[in-house]
Amino acid sequence: MRRRSERTRCASAGARALRRIGLCTALLGTLAASQPAQPAPNRVISASARLPLVLIQDVELPGRATRFDYQDIDPKLGQLVLSHMNDGEVLFLRLSDGSVLARLTGIPVARGVAVASEIGRVFVTSSPHSLVMIDSRTMKETSRVATGNGPDGVAWDASDQVVGVSDQGDGALSLLSAAGSGARRALKLGNETGNVVFDRGRGWFWISVVGGATVDQLVGVQARLARVEKTLALPGCKGAHGVRLHPNGQSAFIACETNHRLLQVDLETSQVLALLPTGEDPDVLAVDPGLGWLYVAAESGDLSVFDLQRPVATLLGHDHSGAHSHSVAADAASHRVFFPLKSGSNGKPVLRIMRPTGT
């Protein structure tokens, strides 16, 4: 995610965002669909459901009311790992109820989180130029290694045992061999890099790139050889940042921060399949492969939910999921979704846990 100054968004700003994308839902704590969705055969959400999500609970979190960032899920250990960015902390939470299992301090500007369950390790990026490695069972830090400047997103290639780090400040991708402990190779790709994900089917990292071309790009990099395999232009996307892959591996979704859009691109043909409106400054994306849903969380606190069981992504609903709820994670097993909020109703940080209606 981009490092933004701490800013307060009032209700009128959220309302402007909703008007701009042609939606008339109120800024409430739950999500209301702007139009009924036609269910696919295996979908559990009924066509008559007006709310894509319902609130389960807000769980109080430790620390100050400051910005959170990325999160990742370890289904084997039942953990949700969350970076409390502006508190310099990483939290290990129990996936079932959000309770705190461990609190690791002294990790400046903790941002990207990637769970490598195959080796029992968690990778966290930290400014100014570090990758922090944590044992997922003991929940204790084991080591730190150097990255490029302003590391942001991080992803794990289990096949080649390579960690990919988005060096946002350098506009580069760092590839760290031997599960993060080996040699580092950096590929300069543009003025700024955004999120990075690993494509198991192709054996590549995909990373969003701003600058260095006439339009923003999505770049595929083969980890073992540190070689660019494919470059896809992203016309209509300004400020390419968040990235997620479709469960079928045929397309990718990119959050376009500057012009508040979600772009879907075919990874084989390079064809832009859709360019859809979101809330202001879309940031983190999460996919529930079982439901075939894509969640797009925005800096404005607005959440857009898309159905991926159509030929192209189709809006299911959009509303305000909570102030500063720009980060989202989805549990494929329970279908619950998680939003860390810097400040809940009592002024303290909370983890907002929601579930799809009908599950």
C-alpha cells in the first residue's frame, strides 16, 4: 500500500464517492447492495439478499489508534497475521474469534505480510529496507534481511523457495532465495511498484508497476532466473497498486488508486476485460474462491464486492465498511472477512469481522 499521510475522511467525502460511482446506499456500518445479483448455481447468496455482508463482531485490538496495513491467513494453524503499520507491530490473531495470540513489537512501518505455511514461516516487510522473518509456530522473530527502499507487498514462491518483495521506493522487485535467507536480486521495473502475488500455475510473480511506460503495467517475473516473462499494459488504470488473481488463473485484478477503478485483464491475451468503479483510492484486494467473490477495500472506507462467477467481474454491492478499512482478508473455509480499523466506537483499534449473508 502507498504510504499516505494520516487523513480524516468525513461522511460527506464518502457520500461523494458513492454518488460518483452511481450508488445510493447510505454510509452505515454494514454493506448494502446497489442492485440484486443473479445467483450462479453454486452460490449461497440468494438473489433477494440486499446486504452482501452482515457484522459478526468488533474485537478490540492492542496498540494505539493508528494505521494498519496488510494481513494474511494461515489456515493450517488457524492464524490471522496482521501488520499494525504505524505502531511498528505485527499481531498474530486467532482466526476463529480474532483474539490476540502474540504481539511482536519493534518492526518499523510493518506493511506486507505473507504466510509460508509450507515452511512454518511468516514474512513481513519493514521500512526503511528490511524483510522480517517470523516462526509461525513460536510466533517469534528469527531474523531480518535487507531489501530495497520502502518495501511494501510480499509474496512467497514455495516451488523455488523464493520471496518476492515490492521495493516500492525503488520501483523494483527484490527476489530473495533460500526462503529469504539467500542471495538477493533486484529487478528495476519502473518508478514505483505496488503489490506482488505469486501465480502457482505459471510459476511467476506478478507485480504492478507505475511509471517507466506510457501506461501502468502488470509484469510477470520468473523467480528462479530473475527474468521478466511478460508485460501487460493496463490502459485506463492510473496508480496501479493492489493485485489479485482470479481463482481460475486466467485473469488478474488491479486496484487503480488514482482514478478509483478496478481493472480486470486477461493474462494470456492481454485484453482488458473490465474497468469498474470502486470507492476512493482502492487498496487491498481479497478473493474468496469458494464463493467466487472479490473484495476491494478502499482508503475511503468503502468496500466493493464483485461476483467472479460471471464472464467478467460484476458488482454485488458497495457501501461503507468502516473508517480507514482499506485492508481486507477473506477466510476461504468460513467465508468470513476481516477489516482492521484504527479506531472503533470506543476510540481503540478493532478487528471487524463480517460474513456473507446466508452463510
